[in-house]
Amino acid sequence: MASGKLGKPSWSAGLTASTDVRIATMAANARGRTRGPYKTANGRPRIRSTGDFLPLPESIEPDYVYLLGMYLGDGYVVRVNRSWAFRVYLDSTQTRIIERCRAALVRMRPDNKIGLVVKKEGVTVVRSYGELWPCLFPQHGPGRKHERRIALEDWQRALVMKHPQLFLRGLIESDGCRFDRIVDGKAYPAYEFTNRSADILELFTWACGLLGISYTRSSAVDVSIARRRDVSLLDEFIGPKT
């Protein structure tokens, strides 16, 4: 039943845009408002599509590259109701890393809801909800990362090549460690990155190569960095996990 009367349409009557001129007008106006650029109440741009967001604004490229490393290490993207959640699982004792991850998310997506959830056994989940996470991290998918192909898009590789230190930092702070090797009673610092995905291990060693860092494959799931020069280089932008 079509209606041309003024006033609010009766949604409970089952009217639609095809049967009520007021609903059709509201829908048309709404579609017009959802064409970018979008602004929130505080004046920040609100992004609603991948095309509006890529290429990434240069100001947030470093945060994105760091979070990409975090995601490949111990993070994932999952559908939650009508939105998406980006989550990184971190050791609750590593308060500075937790805050660094949270701050990067805030700078990247200031309008998203971001929070910390402390789970059992000393794990803190840093999470952010939003519509664009599957577009920003196209490596997401069903199942575990080591059970599916993980490859960076060309635009992601270009960003990592600009900020390889931040990519390595994200990987090591999520799924690696700095420790002391004891040789003849002496302690020698070293780094190790552990991941069950051969693709992610390859990305880690590729980033090491960008910085001229030597490494060894100590096992099928581990990459070790032990030479004094290379450890000193990593210490300049990573250091112990705290």
C-alpha cells in the first residue's frame, strides 16, 4: 500500500521503499550522505570503504606496519555480529608492549572502539572493532595461519620495505623473544622468532635481509639471530620484551 501522507512512516506496517514514498525519500537521502568524505562529530574522517582508505595516509603507515607484524605473530581478525574485530594476544606482564599495541590502534583508527581484556593464564587481548579490518589485513581467513597460504599484497610489501624495523618489532614483540645464551659460563644476548607458518617465517627472514641482519634456522619453526652486530642492531629498536 503506497502512502503519500506527511509524517513518520509506519515501519511496523511492513512498508518499504517500493511501497511508501517517504521511506524511498529517506533511503535516497541516506545514500547521498554515505558518499565520502565522511566526518565524525570531532571532525576526523570516517572511512567506510577500502577505496577511501588506500593508499594509507602516510602519518599512520608506521603504526600499520607495526600492527601487521603483531597480527602475523599472535593476532587475528574475526567477524563479530555485524562488525569485525582485530585482536592481538599478549603476555599480561609485558605492559609496555600492550600499551604500544593499544596506542598504535588508537592512532590508526581513532573512531573505533578499542579495549583490553585480561584472560586467564596471564594473557591480555588488545582488540579493536571496525568495518575495515579484513581489508587492512587481507591475510585473514578461516583456520590457523600455518594451515593456509600467507602472502603480503604488493602495497603491504612496499610499506614493509619503508619500515622494516617496525615490521620486525611487531613480529618479535608478539611471537619472538630476546634471551641470553650461556656459552662457557658467559651470557650472550640473542633473538629468536618462532612461528609454525613457513610463509610467516619467510617474511621474517625477508625483513631481516632488508636490514642486512644475518640469521640461522635453528629448527623448522625457529629463526635465531645471535651475531653481536646483528643483536646490537635489533637492540636499537626492539630490546627486551617488557
